[in-house]
Amino acid sequence: MTTNDAITLFYSPQTRATGARILLEELGAPYHLHVLNMKIGEQRLPGYLAINPLGKVPAIRHGDAFVTEQAAVYLYLADLFPEAGLTPAIGDTDRAAYLRWMVFYGNCFEPAVIDRHLQRVPTSANETPYSNYDDMLATLEAALTPGPYLLGERLTAADLLWGTALNWTTMFGLVPERPVFRAYIERMTSRPAYLKVTADDAALAADHQAIADRLGNAA
């Protein structure tokens, strides 16, 4: 496999896959979309479950390689195109923090946010992967405070992950609007790749909803 081999992104608009597409745009990578209409359950059909048994997006195919799990997709793609400068190389001291923030997202942030949303209160910090919601959020805020990015002046794929995630979670009230978060979100969502993909997503999501509505009316 080479970087000239097109990447297939298994995709549904306005999902976690949106950030993976933004990353592909930032990387200048050759890719095409395999679009799944989640409004009508296409992610639960056998063809896609053979790729990701959990029926989640994003997933990618690159040659004979299949990658699922959001952070793994970002890590794979950014390492595949090092010339884009969005991943610290092995041996670069920045790679430690880069890996930390990639994994912190799935291991700590998402579980903490979901638990808070569902009002599930852990009985002790030892029983969660994130200690507690307030400590998790304070850790993230402290990392973003120096700015402008998680690694200071260096933009990485981790910022593309976090910029999208914080935009969605603050929009829906899952994360409080704090000045540090708002400044970071505005910095990331003003990038041309973000604007292009989210505009495309809005149109595609409307198409998917229209299909779902037609099918519902025909039932």
C-alpha cells in the first residue's frame, strides 16, 4: 500500500466521521466516501457490520487494511501522510503529548460526558477511567489554556479531533461554555477544511432525512 492508494471513509454526516473527513481534507489525502444513511439504519446492515461489528463510524479501508475506532483512524491517517505535518514523528518529544491527547479523548472525555449526560454518578474516582467529570474537564482546560493548540504553536491531528468534539458537546450543553474552550472551538471551526465538510454535511444530512421521511410515509 502507498499514500497514492485512495482511502475509503465509511461515513455518515454529522457524526464522529465528520472529523475524520476534515482530517483527510487537511492532509490532502486521496479519498472517497462510502456513505451510510443512519436515519434508515444502513450502519446496521450485514455488509457494514462485517467491517465494524459495532455499526459505528468512522471506519476506513486503505488497500487491505481496515481501521475502526476514532482515535485509531486519526493516528493511522496522520502517520500515513507525515509530510502534512499533523503528526509528531516517533522520536519527537511532542509525540508523547500528542498520543496522550488522542487517547484521552476516547478513554476519559467521552465516558465522562456520557455519564454526566445520563446522570450516572460513579461511587468513587477509582471506578471510572476518568477520575471524575470536573477533574477531567479541568485537565483539558489547563492543556488548552496556553494555546493556541494542545501542543502549543503546533497544530496536530489531535486538534482536529478535539475541535470538532468540543464544538458538538458545547453546542448541546454537554460541556460548559468556557472562554478557553470557545476560543479554541472558533480557531478550529474557522479552518477551510472544517467549513467545507460541514457545509457538505448539512446538505447530505438533509437528503438522508428526506429519504427517511419518504420511507416512513410509505410504510
